[in-house]
Amino acid sequence: MVIQPKLKWYTEISARKNTPPRCPYAYVYRCPRYYQSVSLLGEGGMTTKIEAEEDKRLLEQWKGSDLWPVVAEQKTSISGWEGRQGSFDKFCPEVSFERFGWFASFLARYADEIDSDAADRRLAKEGAPPGDWRWSWWFVTEMHYTDCPLYSALILGVNDKKRSVPIGFTGKS
């Protein structure tokens, strides 16, 4: 069975886990992965860009935290070629849903029309419903926010790498 990671699927998982229906950290100010996902979509021309000054401030904030990716394999990324982004990796599932309609951490488009046409024929033969993600995507890795590698760390708080204290903590009572 192919999982269709739509809102009903997502909120049913939340209900089973007794968690909020949507991620409580899904804001550019609360999660580096959410920020990276939104920023990259803007840079790629797929959504409105974050204003340059705010993007710079957020980038500095998150780069200074202990949750910022250390190696390239941990970074949120978009790959493809000019005008045709082919895959979206380590994306916040909340951002993926807002942009593409699927709660997923990885999405990959068909490489070309030949692959897309072959998939269309196969899906028609299988009787796949019109809303199935496979009509538009070669591969989708579904993710609920509680399975995000940053979720548990965010519950504990974000620390400034230099000072090892929570970001925003002033030490004043």
C-alpha cells in the first residue's frame, strides 16, 4: 500500500501520539529546518523570498545554534537544474505540505517526460486515484513532525554554540 501523506494521514498520527495536530515548531524563528526549507524555496523562485535583512538575521541566528547542520549530508537541499528543481531533501514536512501538498522530508520529480509518461501508463493500469502523489512525483518519503530528527532536540531547547545557553536567554530574572 502506498502512503498518501495528506492532512488526514498526518493528523491521525498526531491524534494517536496525543500530540498537537501540526508541529509546534513550524516557524522560521523556532526551527532551523523550517527556516532552511522556506529560505531555499524562496531562493529557488518557488515561493516569495524572505526579505534579505530578515533572512540574513535568521541565518546568523541558526548558524550560531547547536541545531545547525555541521556536514553537507545534514543540510536541507534542493537539487536539479536551472528552472527545474528535481528533488527536495531533508525538508520540513510542514513546509513540504504548504508548498507541494504532501507531508514529506524528501520529494523527487520524474527525471523527464519519458519517465513521467511511463508512470502515467503504469498508474492508469493500476487504477491509481487522481490524488495519488505518484502522478506528479517519482518518489516521496512521508514524515510526521514527531519523526523529524530535530523535533526531540527542539523540545529540549536551542543552545547558542558559543555560550551553551538557550538562545534568547539573557541571564536576567
